[in-house]
Amino acid sequence: MLELLRVKAVEDGQGPMPAHKELSKKVKGSKNRYGLSQKMRFKWMDKDLASKSSPEFLYFVGCASSFTQKDLARSTAELLSKIGVNFGVLNNGDTQEWCCGHPLIVTGQINDAKEVMEHNLNAIKESGARTVITSCAECYKTLKVDYPKLMGISTDDLGFRVMHLVELMDELREKGDIAFNKAIGMKVTYHDPCNLGRLS
């Protein structure tokens, strides 16, 4: 409901706020929320980590993991590789990954969000991947919930499946494809992100 009110505020000329305009300017100019060079988006990645041909899975990394939380991106890619997931990334000329558009959607800037959405959907389609994996809860909600909503379709009609890394790991565990056999000797609390557990 809050997001709809922000959209209406923008439509009525009461938004976006100055900081939101600056954010949109960065996304439109640099294709990421930080205003950094797209050449840096995959600097964290070992060149041989992702598949080069017809991956079944696509790892949609997201801006935060690409630019500021590179350990998360690297760990995700290494984990996917270790468990034998044939995955690729959008890092090829015109099909390069852009910001998913989450910061634009939550600030009511729907027209700008549609521009990045169309680019990403075309890039995903060109990749041929049947499943898109994210390790970012915001990218997950945006791809799975917001994109279909903006297009007026259901999630099932996207043409590909959207999964968070947590869902993929659980699915593989349920199938018996992976197993956790070593004790870690510590108590662990898992924080379930709102955009993964409650809003998606």
C-alpha cells in the first residue's frame, strides 16, 4: 500500500524527493544504484567460475553484492559451483545485468523502473536460463513479484522461475542432491528478510 501511495505522489507531482531523483539519475546513468562504472560489476568474479554456454541457471547478482558486498557474491558463486549448479551471469555486452529497479519501485518511480525491467527481462530471455537465482532479497522480490505486477501478468507467466539461494538449497536438500554432514559447533540465528519471507 505504501508503495502505491508513493507512485501516486510521483504521478501527482509531489515526488520523487530530491534524494530519490538523485538515485534515479544514478540508475539511469550507470545502471546501478551507486553511480559506479558498470565495468566494476563483475570484478569480484573469477572468470572460470560461471558457465560460458547455455546455463540452466542464471545468477542475478544485484547491485549491493556486485559493488559493496562482494564476499556475498563470491561466496554464492563458489557455492553454486561447488554443488554442481550449471549457472551463468549477465556479463556479455548488451546483455549485461542492470540494477533490478527495486530502489525506483519503492520510491514510486515506476517509469524509470520499467526501463531497467525491460532491459533485464530481455537479457534473461537471451541467456536461455530457465531459473534465475538471487542472493539478494530485494532483487528476489523485484524479479518475482514486482516485474509481473508492472507487466500485468502472473509470476508463472514470466517464462522463467525465480528462486532465492535459500530456496534452491532447501530444494536440493529435500531431493537428496546435497546433504549437510558436518557439525559446526555453534548456534546460528537465521534472519528471514521481509522481501524474501513476507512480501514475496
